Amino acid sequence: MKPEVRLDQLPLRPELVGEVPYGAPQLDVPVRLNVNENPYPPSAGIVAEMAQAVAAAAGAIDRYPDREATVLRQALADYLGHGLTAANVWVANGSNEVMIHLLGAFAGPGRKVLTFTPTYSMYPEYARNTHSEYVVVPRTEDYHLDAATVLAAIAEHDPSVVIITTPNNPTGTTTPREVIADVLAATEAIVIVDEAYQEFARHPEQTAISLLGEFGNLVVSRTMSKAFALAGGRVGYLAANPAIVDACRIVRLPYHLSAQTQAIAQVALAHADEMLAKVDELRRTRDEMLVRLPQLGVEVIDSDANFCLFGRFDDRHDMWQRLLDRGVLVRETGPSGFLRVSVGTPQETEAFYRALAEVLEEIR
């Protein structure tokens, strides 16, 4: 029997030593509100159609899928509108892979990726995995961004790639389209606007996609995991100048998106209205949460996403554990003292309120 080998005995890249895999806790509890999922699965009819599409794809499973995902890219372009075509759209295995493609093409050794904290906790891993230098600059005190802050950071750090997340994760705050336009006009860096939660915004039509005709260095990243309730499908995509799409095609792995994934996503887009039918309800629940949480005695950050950041707690891990002990899983992330809760079904959200009220009473 071969001797057991420990991770610390392997010749890891130096920057990986001591690192642990990324991931939110996956615990079997009654109320899971920690990863910003849409809690409403597709209807039985759409599920059946997805199953039929997968079965059809399986009939040719001995062949590679369309490596360009042409039909899916056109369906995404049709969904986004703004005169986009398949040439403006790239699609990958979750928005995570979209970002890896972008950094693989435009960042890398000797280049910098700039973003603004607090923000999505995967960004430093994207930079690390593409051998890019990761630079962060704080957001304003209320977790927003203005053009002066962004442009000053660009002038100081000279990044190849700038990431602006709106609505921002984990704060839920937005960056106005006018700010993004001012930034684009003043830099030649690739500016990625991460709009993973845009469908949940109060004004989803105010998307940076409307700026694509003016700025060739703009990329807008989206996902089907959130509003489309397709987290298990793993479909992320971007909209950009066709030249940026071509750059992603250079660095992508061959046949990176399975035939089954493409088939499921095409069904979802064919039924976009039904798949997105619960977004208005989730938005209303979010707005109610912004009112209810202060009534319970906690601070909450104004959010345009399907989650809220709330606090502040002297010991947020203890708070997280006390909620978990009551069967409610939230996320321990973001600024010190805060927790993040996803918007759930009415039953899940009420269970969260009850658990939070009990814990607050317990610790006071």
C-alpha cells in the first residue's frame, strides 16, 4: 500500500500554499438563505421540456458539442436586446469561467486586476489562478462608487482590467450607469461590469449593456444562476465587442460547455417570461426585508439584489451559529460585523425573521 501523501508535501505553486477551496457551507437545514439562489424551481412543464432536450442531446453524446454554442449565444443576444447578435455574446460554465476567460485574455503575469472592496470574494481567486496581480481600493463609506474614486485608482495602479460589480455582492449597492460611462471614456483598460444580479434591481433597464455601442473596452458579465433559477445548470455569459468575444475564444478550453448544458439553457431562454416570473415577487420581498430588519433592531444596507447585508454584530460568527442552530443558514461574508441573507420564499423569509428575533432577544 502506498504511503499517504499530505497536501503540504506536494510541490504546490507558492501562492497556493495554505489556501483552502472556495465555497459556501452546503448544510442540510430547513432554511438555506446563504448563496443567493432563486428559491423557485422551474415549473413541471419546463422541467419536462428540459428533460426532453437533454434526452435528445444524449442521442448524440458520442459527438462533441458545438464548441461555439452558436444557438445559445443567439438566444442570449435575443434575451438581452440592444441590437446584440451572437457575435457580441460569449457563454461559459458559470460566470466564474467567463471571468477566468477574460482575465486569461487580458490580465495575467505582469498585469493588474483592479476592483473595489467589499466585493465578490471569488475575484482574488480568479486573479491568482490567472497569475494576475490583484489590487483593491475601498468603496465609499456607504459602499458605493463614484467616477472620481475609480479613475483615481486607475491612475494610481494602471490596471489592465477593472471590475465594477453592480449590484455589488455582498452589499447590494449599485453603481450608476453614468459613472460607468465616465470611467470608460477615461481609460483604455478592459472594464468588466459584473451584473450578476441586474434583473433584481429596481431599474433593471439601466444596464451597462446600453453603453456597448459607445465603448469597445466594455464587458458586461451576467449569469443564469440567479434570476433564471438555473444555478444547477452552470451558465454564465458576457456581452461585449465581438473582438473581446474572439479573445475569450482563444483562451477557452475546447468544448468547454456540454451539450446538455446548452440544451437546458436554450429551453430556459425559450421560456424566459415564465422563468423570470418570480423576480418581481423576490424584489418585493427584498424591499420588505429592508424595512423589517431595522424594525427588528439591526442595521441593513440598501440593496438592489436578491439579498441583504445586515448587522452589525460584535461576534458575527456567534450570530451565524445561533441562527444555524435554529435551522436558518445565512452567509458569514462581507464587512466585519455583517451577515448576508438571501431572499427566500415567504415561508423561508418568515422563518428567518423569527429566528433572528429570538437570537436578538437572547443576546440582549
